[in-house]
Amino acid sequence: MALGQTVGYTPFMAMKLPLRPTPFFGNKNRAFWRLQMLGWGGAMLLRALSSLANAQPWSFLIIVLIASITGFSISLILSVIYRALINRAPLITWGVTAVVLAVAVGFYAFIDSWVISLYRTEGNSGFAQLFLGVFYLDLTLLGAWSALYYAINFYVQVEEQNDQLMRLEAQATSAQLAMLRYQLNPHFLFNTLNSISTLVLLKQTEPANAMLSRLSSFLRYTLINEPTGRVTVAQEVETLKLYLDIERMRFEERLATEFRIDDAASPALMPSLLLQPLVENAIKYAVSPLEEGATIIIAAQLVGPVLRVTVSDTGPGLQPGTDPSTLFGVTSSRKDSTGVGLANIRDRLAQAYGENQRFEIGERPGGGFMVVIELPFEAREEAPSSRVSAQQFVSQQR
């Protein structure tokens, strides 16, 4: 019977580009001027080619240049007005835009007609004819420019809103991950301080001091890691050994451990302090109830593109008739005293990896309890000199 949900994994390779591409609208001011130059330069080129194709003299290109400069200047004024209108109510935005555009086109056509009339001193066309002739051309240019201005700015606004939404979702996820991990610390502290208190009451000063020293080292080391950060399997195992040193002060030879960590799995990344509540759960329900104690086995291996981590014990396992799915609830027959242990880990994995993870619990072959975690394999390459292990950290603190 499947106790968890297995999701397929798709391996991928990350390519490192020599140059990091910059979004075109990353700098909106620079993008505006680039589009201005490109757009009006293209319009001037088309008008110049059209004039030459209609057998206009080369001197007419001066008229084309003046008309392009005029349109360029008017569009700058329109951009200031449109920028003030774009976030207003739709009725105000489009109503005022229509009025402003009509005035701008009329002014543009008037200047074009006046310049052409000065150039054609002997022409038969009157000013009104010239005005109507260039009005439709100028309306097309400024109308297309206005449409593009609003379209591009609306697109940029939508992209910015999407980016902001993604940032907020990432912040919410980070906050939830931090909350889930911080739930573990009070429970662990309660158990350890309770043990230290018991040793003090029994006047076992040296074991109490040793446990307090180990607790201090463990907490100092865990505090240097971000709550939402990830560590390598090797680092997680070393942190786990610090925790087991504390618990071994209580249970002595009753607590036996085995680490089966493949070399290929050591650099794989996983959420920090993910295994500690699983081991704590095994100690509570496998080691503590049995007079002879139990063995806790922590294994990690690569299965294709998947990191598989297993935490199992040789304890009594599940009670007869227990449904493994109930272990995530507060009425579980095997859970930590706060009711957040297994459910906490499941939620952390779901937040960090979505559906690209597997969390399965059940009976261990040969007796006992077992938890299987599968994550997409990701490795972080670090220089050996820049990595500080848990044992090195403890030695530095001493």
C-alpha cells in the first residue's frame, strides 16, 4: 500500500551565461528614449523615401526633417500628459486623451502646412487644402504613437504587478518556512532543559554541565543558518550528531545510531534541521520505552535525479491497526508531544518543493518505524576552505 505520494522528477541542466541579459524595460527611461529614436527615425525614413518616390526634389527632405522633429517634440509633451492620465479612472483617461490628441494633431498639421506653404511659394494649393492633406497623416502618426505608449506602459505595469506578487508570495513562503522551523526549537529546548533540570536535582553536576555545554554549541551552530536556508546532507548529518551527543547523555548505551551516507549524496542540498524532529520522534517512541533501547538508522543515497533520505529505528513500530495517515493529526498514536513533528516536516517540504517531493511513513522491514523523504537532487559546490562544519564550529567555540 502506498503511504505517500510519489511524484515524477524531471532532471534539468542549468546553463551559465557569460553575460547576464538585461530586460529591455528594466530601465524605463532608457527604453523610452530608445523607442522614441527608433520610431520617429523610422517614420522620417519612410516619409523621405515616399517623397523621393513621388519625384519630390532633394530639398523637400528638409520639410520631412522639420516635420519629424516637430512630431518628436509634440510626442514628448504628450508623454508627460499621458503619464499623468494613465492611472486615472478610465473615463477620465480616455476622454482627456481624445481631446489632447485632437489638439496635438491639429497643432502638428498646422505647423506642417505652414512649413510646406513657405516652401511652395508658387503652388496653387491653399492653406486649407494643405492642412487637410497632412492632417490625416499626422493623425495616423500621433494616434499610433499614443496607442503604443499606452499599450507598452500597461504591459510594463502588469509585469511590475506580477513581479511584486511573486515577491510577496516568496516572502510569505519564507515567513511560513521560518515559522515551521521555529516551532521545533521550543519543543527541543523543553525536553533538553527538562533533562538538565533532572540531572541538577539528582546532583549530577558534571553530566548537567556537559549537556548544557553541548546544548549551547548546538544552538549556536543552528542559529548561524537561515531558517529558510538549505544545507548539504553532510552538514545536516553533522548538526544531527551534535543533537545526538546531547541525547546520548540521557540514554547512554541505550541509544545506538548508524549513519549510511553515500558519498554522492553528501553534497546534496536539503532544508536545514529537517531530520532532527524525526530522530527526536524515534528517541521518544523507540529508544525511551524499551529497556534495551533501540538503534536509529539515518541513510542518504541518490536514486537517479532524486535524493532519498531515510530515518528508521528498531523500536516497536506502529501500534497494531494504526493507519499511517493519522500520524499527521493531533490524535496520533505516535507523534511528538506538541503534535507538530511529522506534520511540520510535511508542510515544510510542501512549501519548499511543492509537488516535487515525497514524504512517506510506515513500518520498517524487519520491525520498527521508517520515514522516507525524496527531494530533487541539487548540489552546491563550495571550496573546502570556505566550508565550516559543525565539528569545526564546536571546536572554535571551545
